[in-house]
Amino acid sequence: MDQTLFLNGLIYIAAAAVAAPLGRKLGLGAVLGYLIVGALIGPSAFQLLRGDSEKVMHFAEFGVVLMLFVVGLELDLSRLWRMRGPIFGLGGLQVLATTVLIALTAVIFQYSWRESLALGLILALSSTAIVIQTLRERGLSETSSGTQSFAILLFQDIAVIPIFAILPLLAMREVAGDAGHGSHGIRWIDTLPSWGQPLAIVGAVILVILVGRFLLNPWLRWITRLQVTEALTATVLALVIGVALLMNTVGLSPALGTFIAGVMMASSQFRHELESDIEPFKSLLLAVFFLSVGAGIDFGLIASQPAKIALMVVLLMSLKFAVLYLLARFFGLSLDQRLLLAAALAQGGEFAFVLGAFAVDSAVLGEDLGGEMIAAVALSMALAPLLLLFVQKVVLPRVGTLKATEDERSPDVENEHARVLLAGFGRFGHPIIRLLRSAGETPTVLERDSDHVDFIRRIGMTCYYGDATRLGLLKAAGAETAELLIIAVDQEDDCDKIIEICHKHFPHLKILARACSRNHAYQLEAKGVRFFIEQLGSSLDCAIAAFEELGHDSDHAKDAARRFKIHEIESIKKMQEHLGDEKKMLGAAQQNLKDLDSLLVNAPLPTKKS
């Protein structure tokens, strides 16, 4: 038994268990938590890991492959076709412009044109894993910057294929034996004539499509009828691993191949089952990948030439930020979305580790330059979540982001002397605004999602871009003279921050708050805030409709729902007293269930219509 393997596995899993909650608790996000803890357990810090960490990195890169498969499951061909403009337009221009700009900068620093071009090609790519995960954590995936970031990342995955083909052509000398492949070995596709290689690639893609459409769905229907859940999990893993191996054999990116497989399964009736089965594997492997990136940062190399590595990191992130910002402006994104897009993608990517080693093996880059480049990329990946956090929390609230019209910059927050302030829009806040307007009350809305701000303004309502967790913004919006604050944000931490600020600085304000969960409702009750559980009303409406569909009396159904709602609110007020005491909470929950049964027995459930 290889104890080193088990020891490293234990360290990685334990580190993942600590890093994610620690990162989120500190407000840094899970990705940055993984990178920091990875650096601590790596060979440059506490040296907890043993053996060859590069093997762990190759294993962990499979997490990126799984992630692209899940992303593919969330798309369909029609949506992908609609995104062809951003993918090939914005994505293509980003790779081209970044490659040229980095290459020219490298030439200025006295590198040869071959080395400069190789650096440009490798560093033009960003980290798919970090960008997608960080955007999801920050709630930015569905914004304009989020969708455009995904389009660029997808083109970058496609661009890996020609980059692998170009790098050997830049070799400064012939490599003995296996020229251009180094340790990767000669693949069968390399023995084909030049006209045969594209046919093999197209054939591999067609094979994936045919298997997904005509073989996989009948097989999944059969095993689900037999209710063999482990067979479903085994099937999805076999599909992803098989596609990754096939794509690697023909020279395509495994991540791109599994993305295609995911898109093919996006219209399948088993899409949700596939996604839920693969999610635990994806999350764990991605955690190991981020930990490996952190552990792979060579602090010895950085310490030996800190100024040079720091300059490389600054130039890399600055040049990519500038290119992305200008292209986003050319493609019509608003100021805040341009900043978010540029900040999200202004780092090196995981493919740099593979392409960098390949370039060194192919004699395109020297070993020293390759090591320096990898160190700079790793540092840029570690800094990427911090940069996005800085832009989102510090820069955007201060720059006056969105435009009230197509040509006019939005004004700063103004005190409209409204009686009501509304923090957050979305599905919870939207009905509140409309009902208040019907009673002659026009609330001042504070919203940090630029798409929502633009929509609200276009339909003629007053809305300001900004983060309601900032004291200055609340003051500017009129919190000192308003009577009521409605908190409709969807992040519990943000809701709690707003409440703390108002209790301290605006104690006169009455507060109504959205409770995102039952546990959150306990916390709001403990703070003395009147709360409204988000899903409760719609759930009761659905129950009433179910009674009606089953032929029960509608009035009785509504009365039962009313009693249930009153009891639910009262039970939360009682149970919050035991918050933190699991034994008492369990006892209170059991008593609550008995009380509810008794209540509904004494007030009979709806009877069927005669």
C-alpha cells in the first residue's frame, strides 16, 4: 500500500474541508481560500505534501473537465448558436489582441520573437475554473459580463488546439527523437497525413454527438427503469472520461470535448440526474485543482528574483485588463460590466501549466523562462479573485456606473425624500415596487445588479446603482428621513450588514426583511426585525391550488393555509430562543409538529365538494 498517496489524499481533502468555509467566512470566496491554503500546505511553506505534486495537478485538472461538462448540460444548441457572435467575435479578438500585445511587450524586454510569440499565445488564455467558479460565487454568472466571460473562455478552449500545433513550429532547435511532443509521446493522429488529421478530429466530434444522441439516451432510460442509481453515476463518469480520452487522442482539448458532450445531453430528460450525480466529483476535484495551483507556487523562485516576477505579474494582468476593457467597450457593454469582465479574466490560465511544459519540451522556451512564466501565472491566478472582489466592492460603488439612457451617464444617488427605501430588486422586490406605486408610494430603489438597474430605469422607475451595505450610500439615498426600509437582497450576510448599519445609524427606520431560509428567519427574529420567508407564500398558494384540483372546497383550503401561516410565524419566534442548542431545537421542532397537527385537526382540512 502506497502510504504517501493516502497521506496526500488525506491532506488535500482536509485542506478542502477547511479552505472553503474559511474563505467564505472571511468574505474572500472559496476559490481564494483554496489557493491560500494550498500555498500553506505546499513545498514552499509548511511542506505537508509528499511525492510528485505534478501528478496530483494532472489528476485534479479532471475537475476542470467535469466542470465544462456540467456547463454544457446547462446550455442547449439554440443558446450556443445565439452566442456565436460573442464566442468568435469577442473571444477571437481577445486572444488575437492579447497575444500580439504580450508578444510586443516581450520583444521590448529583449526576448526573441519566437519566445515572445510563445509567451503571447500561452498567456492570452485565462483560467476557466477560477473565472466560472468566482462569477458564480459573486452572483455574476447571468449578468452581461458573466455571459461574455463564458463566451471568451469557450473560444480560448478552442484556441488551445491551434496553439499546440503552432508551438513546435517556433522551436529554436530540433529536439532529438520526439520533436515537438516531449514527454507526451507520438500519438497515432501524428502519423496521419496532413489531410487526414482534420478528418480524424471531425470524426471524433461526430462520434461524440452520435453516441450522446442515439446510444446514451436509450441506455439511460433502461437503467432508470431498473432503478439502478449506481449505474447512472457510473455511466456519466464513463462518458466524461471516455470523451476526454478520445479528444486527447485526436489532439483536442478534453475540456472542450466534454463541453460538447454536455451540450448534446442538455436537451435530454436525464439532464438533471446527470448533473446531480457528477456535482460531488466535480466540486471535490476542482477543490483539489485550486489547492494544487496554490501548492505549486514556487516561492523559492519568487524570492530569488521578486522584482522580475512581480513585474511579469503586473504586466500580464494590466495588459489583459486593458485589452478586455477596450474590447468590451467596443462590443457595447456598460462601464460596470466592462470593469467586471476585465477583472474576471485578467489572469493566466490552467492551460499555461500544460502549454508551458510543452513549450519547454519543444525547445521554444528555456527552462528558466518557463519556470518564471509558470510562477507569474500561478500568482495571477491567486490574485484574480481578489481583483474581482476589489472591483465589485470598492471600484464600482464609486465610479457612477450605469447609464440612465443610451448616451447619458447615470447620476449619483440622490435623496428623493421617499418614505420607503428598497434594497434589492429581483423576483422578491419587483412585486413590492409595483404594489407600493399603486398606493401612491414611490420607493427609492438601491440595486447592485446593473442589468436590473437598467431595466427598472427603462420602465420609468427611480433606481440607483450601489451596494446598500455601505453607510454613505444609505445616507445619500435618504435613510435619515425615510420611514421604512425593505430589504429584498438575496444574500443573508448582506441583509445582516444592512440591519446592523441601520440599527446603529438609523434607529428610527422600521425594517421589513426578506428571509432567505428558515434559519435566516430565526436570526432576523433575534434581531427584532419583521421577516417574510421567501417561498412560504407561493408554497401555500400551490397547496391551495392542489386542494382545488383534487376537488376540495376552496374556502376551507384558504382557511387551512391561513392557519398554517400564522402558526409557522409563531413557531419561528419561539424556536429562535433555542438557536445554537441543537437538543432544544429538536425538541421544539417535534413539539411544533404536534401543535400543527392538533391545530389542523381542530380546524378540519378541506373536505371534498359534494
